[in-house]
Amino acid sequence: MTASSFRHFIFFLIIVVFFSCQEKHSDENLSIFRYNEAAGINSLDPAFAKDQANVWVANQIFDGLVQVDSQLNVMPSIAHSWTISEDAQSYTFHLRNDVLFHQHSLFEDYQDRVVKADDFVYSFNRLTDKAVSSPGAWIMNNVDYYEAINDSTFFIRLKTPFPPFLGLLTMPYCSVVPKEIVENTSFRDTPIGTGPFHFQYWKENVKLVLRKNENFYENGLPLLDAIAITFIKDKQTAFLEFIKGNLDFISGLDASYKDEVLTPQGQLQENYIGKIQLQTLPYLNTEYLGFLMDENNLSASQYLAVRKAINYGFDRQKMITYLRNNIGSSANEGFVPKGLPSFTDSLRGYDYNPEVARQLLADAGVSTPLTIELNTTSSYLDLCEFIQNQLAEVGIQLEININPPSTHRQMVATSKLDFFRGSWIADYADAENYLALFYSKNFCPNGPNYTHFSNPTYDNYYELALKEVNLEKRRSYYHLMDQMILDEAAIVPLYYDQVIRFVQNDIVGFESNAMNLLELKSVQKLKP
């Protein structure tokens, strides 16, 4: 072979190898799930998984002792089973022995690193470490102590009984993390967990890529090869990317495209039927108006008749239909939302009845028109103006004050507003998370009782519920408390929210739950 022929042969070989490699690693041959996160992600560390954007990513990379399914039932995860003592204060978890952390060069000799009970001791210590300043440290407030009995047994003892505790442990804050990686790397940037996907690449505010964990302990999962996340801030632009097929799903309903894609009845517009999927289900979020009920508050809203008149004075269903394209449902049954097992439609709430509203004001000797200031943010102005217009017909004049979102949250959280728009999204799937907002010992800043509602009977029911291990008995206390909130008209429930997702037709196995978790390990993307 001549030198020239040899050079041509080598060149040919390089070309063959190059294109073989290209084919092998081409994205076209990978099953990649793509979605956009308009809110951005500020950390990949589960200790800081405070908002939905961070929770969604942490849920792919990390696991904890337990997890929730699509019906919000607590299910095994790294713990294959557990026992709870009769006094409901001691929890003993039995761990799987086949759960591996994602591979990393810092693990000894690059060997498989098995999760052990000591790893949970380290992870929980880190969660409560003041130097870490995790916003999830509160989860451990009622924990007396925890310890590793042996490599596969983890024990937790509570200070007082708290039946929803297992639900708390499903939060990403309680994920297991490896000490040798956390303490020797920038963990927020390059995390190592045990989840169905492992970290590959992150350029902040541009793109985040996760790859399939080939050693995931749930056999046959995940079904996707990768997850790719973009960070387009403009939601209308992101929706256009979805329509072009560059994103696999869009979560939520934005004003910029809601009428384009949905009818006023909440169905897909005709030109989208058959082209995309619409998924809806209850979302653990109650939107409401709250009253400050301090005795020294001289606002007209201190009168029970006024609070009830406001509740009767506007049409919730019409508000949902015309302002939210029927996404959500009227909050006529109390503060605990649809989607929770403790929700009941047997409570006596408020329907639209302007005649009753007028009579309540007249019987209480309230002179009309009565002026009341309502504080809100610009995002909810349309809802508040709808209520304003309808209440004017019963003699109540609302003056709407618009606050910047951060200012509004701070003023609500410090009980500085007499009448305010609020919302409560569940931290964990138990009605106690909602009813704690009206327990007198939770007056802010010690807790989330922003209305300063106080009732000894309510407090007694709340404390009895916390001690009750029988689920049905506990729910009966929950129903009594929710009815008391309605009877005292401590709030004006507006609507129970819904999860709404637009999904491409080639995506199957894509399920959620009422906490709007992003569960991708069982998702498949069909080949064209």
C-alpha cells in the first residue's frame, strides 16, 4: 500500500468512526423529555427544594425513605417497610440493600456506594444544621432524636404524636445525600443522589440536562434516556415552543394563551383537539380572602355579619367560568381543598345569595354603602375587581389596594393587613397543613395563623386530632374544625385550584397527583 493510499485509508477509517460515534450519541436516537421552567432554578441541592421548580428537579435526582403515589398514599421508597409504635411517636424504617448513589470519582475506588442508615443520620443532621440554613429545617421541629440501629434500620422518635409525619418525610428536603460528595464538591451545582436520573449538565438560566440512572433500584425504570430543561421566562414564548413540538408539556394556565387553547368551559379549542392532550386534576391549593380578627382591629370586617355578607355577595361559579376558563372549582365546602382524602362536600358553606347578604347587613344595623379595603397583587386584580363589582350591589364598596408580590407576602405573614387575598398550597398531603392556619398557638410570627383566628373549642379539636392515630376519627375532627372556620367566616374561600397540563400526544405514562409533583420515571416517549 502506498503512502497516499494509506493516508486515504486512515482518513476513511476516521470518517467511519466519526459517523458511527455520531449515530451512537445522536439525540435523535435518545428518548428525551423536554420541558421549560420559566421561574428558573436556584439550586439542585434538595435541602433548598422550597418551590415547585426546585422540587420538580430534586424529585428526579433524589429519593427519601418514602414517597407518594398518584393518590397521595405514602409508599415505600428507600425504606421497603416501616412500623409505628402504639403511641404514634416511634418510627422504625427498614431499608433496601440495593439502593446505590449515582457514581462519582470521590467514592472509594470508584466502587458502587450503597445507601445505609448512617446516610440518613447525616442527611437529617445537615437539614437542621444552622450553617446550612435549609428552609426545610422545620420538618424536624417535632423530632426528639433519630439513629441508625444498623446499616439497614433507621429509627425516629417524635416529641409528641403527629400522624401526618410520614407525609413530611416524602418532601425532597428529607432526601438522602452522600457525605463524601456534599463536603468535597459544590453540591448545589453537581449533585449526587439515588433517583431515576443523574446530573449531567447545567448552565444556569440556559439549560439543565439529566441522564438515565442505569443502576436505579426500581427494575426497568426509568424508561426515558434523558430530561432536558430550558428556562424561557416568557410563558407565551414557551407555549409557542410547545406548539412547535420543542417541549413535551406545559404546566399551568397563563393569561397570554388561555383563550387561545381553551374554551370558556375549560375544554380544548377545536383546532387543538387530537393534536395535544389536556390533563386536569384537583390541586392542593385553596385561594381565599382573609380577615385579620384581632380584637383591637377596628375595621368593619370585625363584624360577623359583614364577613358573612361578603361570603354570600358574589358568584364564585361565574368567577371561575369567565376568569379562569372553568379551571378550578368553587370553594363552597370550606378551607380544606378537593384532592385531599379529608375533603368533604357535607360542610355548610356559602353560595351566591345577594338577598341574604343585604339582610345580614340590615339586621346588624350596618349602614350602607360600607367601604372596606382589600389588599392584593396585580396577578389577582381581575378576580378582586369581579368581587368588587358584585359586592357593590349588596352595599359593600371594596377599595382595592395593589401591592408588589414580595411586599404583599410580607404584610400577610406579619398580620399587617385587615383584609387580604391569600392562597395556601399544601406542603404535605394532610388536612392538618391547612387547619394549622387557624390554631391560636400558630399566631405569626410563630406560625402561619395570619388571620389571628382564636377559638378554644377549635384549639381543643386541633390538639385532639394530633393525638388521634385512627384515621377516620382524625378526619371527623378535621371536619368539625373546617365547619367552625366557615361559621365564623374567618375567611372567604374563593376556589379550589386544579393542576392543568398540556402534553404532546407521543407522551404516555405521564401522571401527576394533587400536589402537582413531576413524576418522570414511568414516562415513555413513543418513537415516530
